[in-house]
Amino acid sequence: MKIAIVGTGYVGLVTGTCFAETGNTVTCIDIDKKKIESLKNGKITIYEPGLEVLFERNLKQGRLHFTNNLEEGIKNAKIIFLALPTPPGEDGSADLKYILGVAGELGSLLKEYTVIVDKSTVPVGTANKVRAKILPHAKVAFDVVSNPEFLREGVAVDDFMKPERVVIGTTSSEARKVMEALYAPFVRQGNPLVFMDEKSAELTKYAANSFLATKISFMNEIANVCELVGADVDAVRKGMGTDSRIGKRFLFPGIGYGGSCFPKDVQALEKSSSDVQYDFRILKAVMEVNASQKTKLIPRVLDYFRGDLKGKIIAFWGLAFKPHTDDIREAPSLYNIDELLEAGAIVKAHDPESMNNVKQLLGDKIQYFDDPYAAAEKADAVFIATEWPEFRTPDFEKLSSILTNKVIFDGRNLYDLALMKELGYTYYSIGREAIYGK
């Protein structure tokens, strides 16, 4: 099947590459000429584990193509995916200008029946808006389908190739047949294709992400209560997680969620609910909790240094919003770095993948190191913001020898309290007792 993907961002590139892997001919389209040239030359433009191998294979075998020209890119395509950005506006609503802009161009370019698929995360009613943009100029039949993505950064290739479910919103029997044929290779093991109307599919994506964000914020609130009453949030988490109605996932406390999805989607669902005169009180609380949780450890840093951070060196481990990605959108690290810099601290940072992105944002406001121990050399404390695997079992003997103070502020609860006590560290984490070193 010939497929066109409009937009070569995170979702578009993963989607296009994975469809090519199952034998489809895929053309990815983007207005960014520099990005398209890089992709044509075999240089992948995002970091996602496992994607580069598939990308190189399908580029070499001629199933994956790239162009800046919309008309050229959609020629003979049976399906056109819109994988375009939907950034939040000032009022929190999703900005549809990119999607609707492309939709306005598509009508006059369609030569035969085509399925237009909204892959981006969009508010309820977007399929109707896309249809309305195409219809006045279309000379052939077409259908607009909602097919939200459920890709987790860091494991997106596995999520796409072996999906737990595929949600497809369409009331067209013809479009349903096309989408069933497209996704058949991905659901051979019995995971469901869930068909519904377009509006329900659009809302499903927002509902899923908002629920997961709610679990995270709820657990962070529990962690804060644990600190006040002397309970251990790890024990509470394990006790809760064994209940099959709750489950173990998304119960890990920390310094809040970030990334391209949760903050934007929660905000957009709350705003779209407000637009229809519904006060979504839970989501307002979720956003409020997350905003305060991101800098939860800063007061502890200030207390430890008796309110004076001027000239103090903080080794900052982790910049990406989560491990296995270079994405720093709404990353808690950035909020903490801002607070530390404002207080006069010197920040020496390390992250396995996202330092270039942070450099573009912060420039020389902080120092960058390719090795976590180099960042920790003569530091007054270590601050952990991302749970990269390499941070989970560091060489504590080496770390102890290079730190000025054996102090760790852990925003991801990586270390065992008994071990920290044994090693003589002063150790602050989330929802657990503070350990005071020798």
C-alpha cells in the first residue's frame, strides 16, 4: 500500500518507518528542507531506541522516501496521515493551524478515493473540521479518520509494532476496510482494533493520557503525605499496586511529569471541557499538583545550604523528561535548573542524549559533561532529575571520592535508604525519610 505521512516529527517519523517495515511504500513530507535533506541522506533527526535500524533498512530498500513537496508526496497514496504539531495556545487549547492548513491544500490535490487520517492528538471535532477544509475543493470521494497514537517515547518502536490496541474512529465502511488491511500485520497476535466514531476516538487519546497523568499526580500527593506522617511511599506504592483494579504502573512518585504529551493533553482536555461549560475539577488539580511537584526538592536544597547557594556547585544528572529520549519539552530538570541558577548555584550537567537540545535552550548558562562523574567532580551535591539506567547503580566509592559533600537530592527515588545510610550519604528523595550522613 502507498502511504503518505505529512509531518516528520516524533510521531510522523516513527509511524512512517514502522509502516515501511511491513512492506508499504511510505513518503514522508515536511516543509523543513534541512530536515528532509538529512533524512534523505540517511541521518535520523530524533533519538528513539530501535528506530535507526528500521530507518536505515527501509531507506536502503526503497520503501521510505522524503520530500518537501506535498503534491509529490501524496501522489497515488491510498492513505494520507496528518502527523503535525498541535502546540498549546495561550489559553491551553490545541492549536490546529498546521493540520487545518495542510487540509486546506489537500482537496484540490486528491485524484482518487483517499483516506485522510488524523494521527496527531487533536480535540474532539477535529475530524469534522478537517473534512470541512477539504470538501470545498475535492473532486473525488474521501474519508477522514481519527487514529490517535499511543507511543511512549523510549519504547515507541515496540509500541507501534506490537500495539496493545489500535483505536480507529470512522463511520465509513470503506475507510474501515482500508484501515483494517493497513493494521492487520500489527495485530496478528490478537490485540484489538477498536473501532468507534471519530469524536470518541479523539476523546479516547486525551482521556487515556489525562488518566495516567492523574495517577502520577495522585501518587505524588501520597508521597507528600508520607513525608509528613513518617510513612514510606515505596511500601504504600507496592501495597496499592498489587490491587489488580489499580495496577503497578504510573505509581512511582517523583518530581512530576513532563514531555510532549501529558502536559499538553491534560491542558487541552481541561480547556475543551471548559469550552462546553464543563468544569473538569480533577484535571485542574492534576495540573496544579504537577506544577508544584516539579521543584519539590528545591526547598530542601536551600535548607541544606542554609539558604545560600551562591557559588555552590550542583552536579545535575538527567535533563530529558524521561530516560531513553532526548526530549526536554516540559522536562522537570529545566524548572529545577532555573531555580538553582536564580539562587546563584553553578550547574554541571550530564545526560546521555539530550544535552544538545538543552544547549540550544540554555547555552552557556550551565556546564555540560559527557560523563556523570566529570560533572560531579568537586560538586557540593548531586541532583537527579531523570532515571537513566546508568544512574541506578553508580560507583559510589568513586562518587564519594570526588564530591566535596556526600549529598544527593534524588527526584526519582533511585537508591535504597539503607544503602545510603550505610555509605554515609545525606540523601533526600520523594515520599521517604531523609537520610543524614556522617
